Amino acid sequence: MPFLPDRLYLDHAATTPIIPAARDAMTSAMTTWANPSSPHAEGRAARSALEQARRAVADAYGWGGETLFTSGASEALAIPLQRAIPPRRVISSVEHDAVIRAAPDAAVVPVDSSGLIDLAALSSLIDGEAALVGVQYANSETGVRQPIAAIADIVRAAGGLLLVDAAQMPPGADRDVVDHADFVAVSAHKRGGPPGIGALFVRDLATLTPTGGQERGYRGGTENVPGALGYAAALGDPEDLMQMASLRARLADGVSRSGGEIVAAAADRHPAIGAYRMPGLAAATQLIRFDMAGIAVSAGSACSSGSMKPSHVLGAMGWDSETSREVIRVSFGRTTTAADIDRFVAEWRKIARTARANDLLGAA
């Protein structure tokens, strides 16, 4: 059943609509139904299609190393976190839940009030000892982007390896990631491709313990050929990052003028992801009211927002539980327009006005 046409979708950081090119590629790939590990002609045809998709995905991001297809970014992150050669694991305090689950015993590096990793603390924590260090390219809740090159210099000086969670990174958005990371996790459904497919970029397979099976022996399971072809096709449709940055600025201006607070406003942030606080109204209530008005937004990462617990990301940035519960995330993609932003801001003002009126009535 299709979504209602009058609804406004502003939760692209959770997942993006599958673009027509990706849908068409997947439909066509259904005719290439053979197992790509089979030696017969049908299997070889499937293998050829899979390898073309592998090259297309790597080329789109500018990656020159190995590319392993996975079931998504969560698995792509888990593979090096569990099997990279360095014995230690170090992550930042604002990493995605998938990283925390895959490396529960990792040492944790703090961030400052803008959500940026404390480079001095990172240097002190690894202190010349080789470690796998995991950081996000851009935080999925706040959009804050980390200084990948500076982090890589510290990690390399200690003889370690760098894993970058780039699930939110558009192809070509940041050369520092592909130039400096040893492992990069990417995801199709954040970029207009299908769910259930992602990739792990690996600079040197010798830094990763193999397990046997498919994907050069580093991941078992029959390859998802339709998903891989859908992913490759989605990356052929470029995203207008300058337009997204303009839309985010328009949104921030409208929210600020309406009494809202922009999270990490001064930090370098993803052009299409922002977090905004509406003082005095819980995010859970905001989501309901926006949804009733036909607007889809979220309260942080889709993997954790359903619990409505205080955000560990905002907590790491120094926000208390009460104010962090008033923050929602707004994110957009290829199809978002200035008119969409204006519609959201108008609804924000209406909801905020009602909340303030209720506060006055309660205080009377």
C-alpha cells in the first residue's frame, strides 16, 4: 500500500524512498536468479552482474580497496569490530547503537558540547597502543561531522586502524573518509537504494580475520544480487548537497525565529540532518502532533527512538535528560523542497504556540 500523497516525509536519515532507477534495476535483476557461486552459465551470469555492481559501488564512493557486500551498515560495522587484527577496540561516546552492541567492551572517548571527539583524550587513551578506533562520519541524530583526517593521524601514529561509520555519507561527500579510513561501512537504504544491502570497504584484507564462505571468504551467505544491483543503480543518481544545505539553513532560521534551539548549531554538520529542541514539549508528544498533521519526523536514530529513552548522544554532549527529551530530528533527501520546509516550520510554530498556551493555563 503506497503512502498517502499529502504526507510530508522528513525522516530520510532513518531510510530514504527507493528511487525509480534502483527499483528498476532490482526488477531486472530478478531474471538473474542463479546463485553467483555456481559454476554453470547461469551462475556465471549472476556473478558477472554482482561484480559489476561491486565496482559501481566502489567507484561511486571513490574507493580503491576491497568491497565486501553485507546485509547493511550494522553488519558492515560488526565485521571489523569483531574481527579486525588489533586487539583493542576504541569508540566515541556518540556512536550508533550498532557499534555499541558490536563492541560492548570498547574503551570510550568523550566528545565536547558540540559532539566532536576529544582528540587529546583519544591520543591519551590509545597512548601508542594499536587499536581499532570506530567513529561516525556524521552523527545520525545531530548530523555533526567528525574530523576524520585528524583522527586518522592519531590512530596511525599509534599503529592502529580506523573504522568509519559512513552510513549517512553521500558518495563523494568527503574525500578524507576514503583517503584515511581502513574500514568504511556504507548502506544502500540511506541513499535511495533497497534495505537489506550495504558494503564494507576494506583497505587491506590482511587486517581482517576471514571466516570462510562468500565475499572473498569474509562473509557467509548467498549474495543478494538484486539488492547489490539496486544499490549500484541508486548511487548513479547524485544528491544535491548544496540544495540540502540551503534547505537546512532555511529550516534552522524558521525554528530559531519560533523559539526553538538548534543542536550543535556551530559545528560542521551533515547538510541534510539536524536536531531541534522545542522547549517545554516532549519529543514523544511532538512526534504525535507532527504525525497527525501529516509530517513524519523522528526523535533520533530509528534503531533506538522507539524506546523514547534519553539520547545517549545528547547526554554525551552534556544535555540533561529533561531537555534531551524535547529534541527531534529532521532529515531530508532528493525530493525535499523549500515548500516542504516552510510547511514543517508553519506546523512547528503552531505546535509550539499551543504548548506555550497550555503552559500558561497550567500556571494560572
